[in-house]
Amino acid sequence: MKLVAIAIDDEPKALEVVQMHAAKVPFLELQASFIDAFEALPFLRQHKVDLIFLDIKMPDISGIEFAQILKNGPLVVFTTAYSEYAVQGFDLDAVDYLLKPFSLARFTKACNKALEMKNVRTEVPEFIFLKTGYEEEKVYLKDILYIEAAGNYMTYVLKERKLMCRQNVPEALQTLPEQDFVRVHRSFIVGVQHVGKIARQQVWVNGVEIPVGASYEDSVGLIKEKLNG
Amino acid sequence: MLRAQINPHFLFNALNTLYAIAMKENSEKTADGIQKLGDMMRFMLHENHQNRIPLAKEIEYLHNLISIQELRLDENQQIELKINLQNPDREVFIAPMLLNPFGENAFNTASVSAMRPGLTLRLRTIQNTFFQSAQQLSPQK
């Protein structure tokens, strides 16, 4: 599993340390670095970020204050030059705090902790309940091959049967864990684990050909990525 | 008075800047030394002012001290270092800097001694809060 991260620090040299260390941690993908915390906000809105390396003492806003803005946001590892803030950091549910200058070994330890916490956070349910008429049926997520939109209904194609459920695509996506299901078309969502063959404009789930929409071309790469873990 | 006014924040940020530069220049040893010096300074600023600290912290400090002292040794002299600092198998608390002189002295003598000297530093915990530290300095045959 990957850990997508950004770093925020008002000192460029401190960001370089994080970048150089990050390059040596295989599961860590440092996507961006910011000298100004406020510039990170739009990025955070547009990208899914698991972890922020956050300096505490910055001119416009402290790392502590910044972390408070991001309620329910990414995990935070504080990076700081002085440890008077350490206790405060833990009050905010920080994953860890790194005291500058920190070694690669210490940095890696913090990343491992963050990865563990991410795994705990993303533990997914095994089943969902689908409303079919007046009843609700228990469906194991691993049994869902794909889902096709048909008018006001979604057809859930399972291993041994089909279920019609009155909902639209966004509603369906909301109940499904995003690491296991990918939307490949205006009307199709596929269960990643069941994808057996991939082309540019089609994927095959259990032998059934499913079209990949022109605006969903990225989904093919996403499926491959997820299948590779 | 002036000494008390050194801003730790400035100090550690400055060290971090040097650390970044050393890493960028691929000077691994320099980077490592700066990082350890940072840890030592933090130890002196914080742990040092407490009555008791975990023995493990003091040992960590000794390891940093040894690494940095090692850098100071004359490479041509080929001083053989044998370091064996046993970590306590249970929580033991000691006064900070209690073991520091053993480490420092060992190196002071090592650096002035004669041809091809060796240095052995051993630390063991015996019984509950008792520990013994041994240092030896012997010119090799």
C-alpha cells in the first residue's frame, strides 16, 4: 500500500531534507512541498493525501493551527526544531513528531507508524445492505462483480445472481470502498479484484466485456495500480 | 547571561540547514555527524536539567558521543574501537551525564597515546539499579 504525502515548512532547506529522505522510503510518495501553508490548501482539496509532514513554527500560521483546520483530514507528522511543542503535538492526534535534524532511520520510523494508522483507518466492511424494494439484502463486497446503471436502478451483478437497487451511480459509489471499486464508464462500476483482462477501451469482469468511457480512461491505469497492490 | 539567551530554535534550524547541505553534497559522514550533534545538543538542553533520566537515553547519548569522537580520530592512526554498551533489560533511571565522563575521558587519552592504540568501552547493568563501566586503553602489540 502506498502512502501519499506532502510537506509544509517555511524553510526550503528543511523541505529538501524531507524530500531526500522521502525518496528513500519505498512506499512513500511525496507529491508536493509547500513553503506557504495556505498554498497547500487548494492542493489538499484537489488531491487525496494520506499524510502531511508539517513544520510547527511558521510565520503566518503555526503547524498546530493548520492541523486544527484540517479536521478529519490527512495524518500529520510534525517536524520541529524544538521540542517544547512535542506534548501539544500529541494532543492533536499527531502520528509522530520529528525533531530537526532527524535521521533517515527516524524518518522511516514515523512513516511506518503513519502507514499502520492508514491501514487501520481504511479497514473496510465485508458487506453492505442493498435496498431491493421493501427488503434490504446483505451482500458481500467480494461477491460484487460489477454494477450497471439502468434508468433509476443500479443492477448489482454478483457471482450467482443479480440485484436491482433503486439508486444512482454516485449513491452506489458512496457505499463502496474506493480501493475495491472503480467507475470505468458513465454507467459502470467494476469490482477491481474481478477484473481479468484489460484493454484501453474495455475491461473484462468474469468474462463479461465492460466498456471504458472516454472520460474514464484513467480508470484503466487505476485498476492496474490497485491490482498490483 | 548571554549564554542563556541562545535561541534553541535558531540553533536547531541552523543545524538542519547544514544537514540539508551536507546531504545534497553527498557528504554522508558530515550529515550523520551533524544529525548526531543535534541530538546531543537537545539532550544537553532538556534531559540534562532533569533529576533522573532513563538509562537508555544516556546510552543513546554515549553512542552519539562515540560516533562524533570517532570522526575526530586520526584515520592514519588506525585506532581500534571496541564498544559494548549493554542496554538495560528493564527501566533504570540515573542522573543525567553520569556516564558521560567515562566516554569523554576514554577518547581524551586515546587521542594522545602512542602508536596504534586501542580503546575498549564496556557498560553492563548489574542487578537492579547498579551498573559498572569499564574503560581500557592499551597500546596494541
